[in-house]
Amino acid sequence: MTFQELETSFHQQMQPKGSAEVAVFRQFVNAVWNLRLLSDQERRLNELAARELIPLNLAKIQNDLTQTRRRLNLAENAFCRCLNRLTRLRDDRLRRSAARAISPESLARLRTPIHIM
């Protein structure tokens, strides 16, 4: 799957609206893409380490694997932050939209105190 296909797929699913949602959505897609790339790199390094017989090469591979895992952890954190922000922005937008859909009469009834006898 290409980056564009990934972005299109998520865009259809999440349907971001407004500049704030679109900006966070782009960060989210970048984080997902980075997670995929780094996960693939980690898998390849693990396979390479399992086959390596020369200690010096193995030390280099282990170092690369440590760096990749650190970057993978940062990408996971970015993914979670973006997903949380995007969810909050969308929920706020939906709440505002629902509040606008309430008629003034319904809103007045909601604000009228109920008298209990």
C-alpha cells in the first residue's frame, strides 16, 4: 500500500473537517506510515541478527535494532497523541453540530425548571 492509498483510506474512514482536524489528520497519517516503515525495519533487522555469525556485524545490527526500537516507540507515541487529538476534535465538532440542531423551543423547554409537587 502506498502512502497515498493509506491516506485516502483513512480519510474516507475519519472524514476530517476544518483546518485543525485536517492538520492533525495529516500528522496521524504520517505517524501510521512511520509505524509501518519502522516495524518492517525492525523485522528485517531481527531476521538479519538471527542469521549473522560475525560478532562485529552482530553488534552493529544490535545497535541499529536498538535505534529502530527507540524510533518505533516515538512513532507509537505520536500515533496515540494524534489519534486522541483527532478524536477529541471530531467529538467536539459533532457536539457543536448537534447543539445547533436543537430548536429554540426545545432549548427553552430544557431550560425551564421543573416544579415538583
